[in-house]
Amino acid sequence: MTPRVRFAPSPTGYLHVGNARAAVANALFAARHGGTFLLRLDDTDTERCRPEYETAIAEDLRWLGIAWEGEPLHQRDRLDRYAEAAERLKKAGRLYPCWETEDELKFKREQRLKRGLAPIYDRAALALSPEQREKALASGRPPHWRFRLSEGQAVWNDLVLGHRAVKLGAVSDPVLVRADGTPLYTFASVVDDLEMGITHVIRGEDHITNTGVQRDIIAALGAKPDAMAFAHLPLLVGAEGEPLSKRIGSLSLRAMRGDGIEPAALVAYLARLGSSADIAPAPWDELVAGFDFRAFSRSAARFDPAQLLSLNCKVLHALPFEAVRERLPEGATEAFWHAVRGNLDMLSEARHWWDVVSGNIIPPPIDEAGDRAFLADAAAALPAGAYDTTTFRSWTAALTEATGRKGRALFHPLRLALTGEEKGPELKDLLPLMGRDRAYSRLALAAGGVS
Ligand code: GLU
């Protein structure tokens, strides 16, 4: 069976790591099996959904390098499909009208809790006599509609979590249609998954109860719940095992992008987090080839920003020029990128090194008189002519010969004077980039002379 999967965010906020993990898993799984990946916007909640979030979701997915087939699908374009499915459920006696207000429901929940009962819906509306129901329908106050859940359990073999069972008696009959006629996610999602031919529903473990309920709805609509496979990824938790929900703002893809996280690092991280595969930089094709639900642990995965940052460094150090060209300072060359990439924690630091080789810097004063004298000699000994990556070596060999300096005594004052930094990319690579004149004035300035 060729998989057909969907990533179905609600445009009620920006994508965060939790959503992104589901998106990555769906995309890798589809790619691994030659399947199709759809982007569906679960946007029936008109009060909370915003067009700007929709645009942001598409942008963030593109940034991650995830492509979907065709145009994004919108639930709000399919309201007639949900209405038709709701009619079928009404005819089958599975969707029943309810008139309780929010306050009444809240009161009932509190009463049940006081009596030590689970705060689920008591099915009072289902117990109305036909006359009472007719009367209520005739009153003109529109009802909301609940789905009558089956007895017993919904059971399935989850591709990640193994055997799973949801006791339907322990769950409230879900509202599928609001009083204003709009469908809720639980329902719209089932209708879409069936009509769009979704073969695998891949999402977070927080949807386990939904899956139990949705399998019951699938059966009530006359389809086979087992025709669709379910894979639930265990939750992400913080380094201390705490829920990530409190920090989710800072864990939005936008915030991470702003912090300098590379998409390739985030994808590699999310593709393997919580699985037995090594977390290491890996190109997309390798992540695809190795993607397997069976490698995932059934317990929560720790999202560790330090681990992500270290992966980010490794990814950055190996990025080809073409991948960063647009984000480098204007004029930056491939030679520059190769010289500096191995020293960056974040791409944004490239700006500083660009100033070092092509702009102005203010180096710290050189305290030692001996070092200052040495730098004056070094300036005078700078070779003439074109510079390449061998220039530094011949120049410093000549300096050793003339002054007897080697090791740190030789390199440290040169580095400080030329770059203003204690550490950084190899001077042999930086020197030809900065050129003789810039090198000369910095050395002369540090030596205390006039540049
Ligand atoms: N809109 C739901 C969410 O963002 C979709 C869950 C699903 O994949 O069915 O949680």
C-alpha cells in the first residue's frame, strides 16, 4: 500500500518543535515508502484561526525543507462534506442533539466530581423522551450535537506504541457539531482522513484518546478503522522531564530560526530524537532511508536545546557555500565561508569575521613592549605580491628565523593584532582574505606606530 499521509496543523499559532516533529515524521515516512504528503489546515475554529498563522505555517515548513503535494487543503472549504457525514450519523442514531449551556455542563461536572465520579457527560440529552426532544427542537434554540460512543474499547496496534486500548465508557460523548453548525476537529479530521484516502495517521501521543474516539466514528460512518494505521510519537519533554508546553513560545520554529538554528540541524534532530538512531548531522536522503517507527522508544523523548545546539554546530561546519550564500554578508566569497565555517556556533557570527577580513575592527591594545616590537618587525616583513594560503607559513617561518619566536609567542600576538580575537579561523586562511594592506595597518597600529 502506497502511504498517503497528512500533516494537519491548526492555524491558531506558530509551529513549534512538537508540531515540527510530527511534520518531519510524516514527511520522512512518506518519502521512505514513495508515498504522498498532504498539508491540511484544520481551520474550522473560526474564532482562533488566523490567516497570518496559515502563511507562517507554510513558510516554516518550507524553511524546514518539507514539501507537500498540491495546494494546502482547508477544512473550511469542506463544510458541506462534514454536514453530509453528520446527517448520516444522525440517521444512524449516533449523533444526538443537546441543549445544555456551558454553565450547566460545568455545574454537572462539578457535581460528578463531588460524588467521586469521572467528570464526563452524563448523556442527559440522550435520555430525553421523543416528546421532550421534539419540544426542544421546536423551541428554536439550536442544539449542539454529540456522538454516541460505543460500549467497550477501541483497540489498535499502534506503529510506535504497540497495543493500545481506549475505554470509550471513560470518555464523554464528544461534541462533533457546534450549535452554529460548524464541525469540530475530532469529526472533520475523520471525514477528511477517509475521503482523502489517508493510510497512516502520524501524530503526537496527546492524540491517543482522540484516536480511540475517532476509530469509533470511522466505524459509525461505515468504514473500517483498521484500514488506517496509527502512529503516535511519544511526547517531548524538557531536560528535567517537565512538559514543554510552558516554553513552547520560545520553541516555535520562528524563534529557533531567529536564534540561528539551521533547518538541516532541526530536521536531523527531530527525525531521530527518541529513537535508537544516533543523533548526528545527516542529509535528508539518509534520514529517509533510516526512518523506521520501530526504532522509536515508547517513552517520552527529552528535547535538549544543548544537544540541538551542538548538532547545529556540526551541521553548520559542513554546510556548502551554496546553502548559505544568501545569508552571508554581501560580497562574502566561498573561500571566506570555507575559512570561517568551522569556527561558528551560529551563522550570524560570520558577519563579524567578514568585518575582520574586509572591514574595520578595533583590536585590543598589546600590553607587552616585546610583543609590540615583534609586531613592528612582522609588519615590515610582510611579503609583497599576491597572497595565498601558503603566504602565512612562509612569512612566519621568516619571522621565527629573524626573532627566534615560535608557538604561542609567535602566533598569539599576530592573531590578536590581525583579528582582535584570542581564537578563530586559521590565520593562513584569513591572511589572503584580508590582504597585505589591511594586515600591514593592523600590525603597525598594534605595534604602536602610525598605520
Ligand atoms: N489539528 C490537530 C493538531 O494540530 C491535528 C491532529 C492530527 O494530526 O489529527 O493537533
